[in-house]
Amino acid sequence: MNIKSTRYAIIAVITFIVLFLFNYLGNDLSDKLERALMTATAGVIGLTIGMWFVYRNSKDDTHHDFD
């Protein structure tokens, strides 16, 4: 999956919305907006890094066995 594609952007927006709502609605502290924004942003950054690691060698035909 290319992180510059429309499909990834849609997944990132959905991830941000879900994480934001879970943290905003489930928090009773006074700084719930800041915590929800930071958590949702960190979730999207983690998703981006994870997708980059998983799909960076998707066109690599070599197969490495570590056994």
C-alpha cells in the first residue's frame, strides 16, 4: 500500500476519527480535547510507520529463510 494513495488517506482519516472519538467521549478530565488529539495523531503516525515497514519491500522477489 502506497502511503501517498487515496486508499491510505481514507484509512488514516477513519483511524483518526475512531481514536479521537474513543478518547474524547470516554474521558472525563479537563484536558480531554488535547489528549484525544494527541492520541489520534500518534495512532495515525504509528499506522504510517507500520505500513511503511510492511510494504517497503513488497516488490522484492527474494525470499529469506531464517531457519
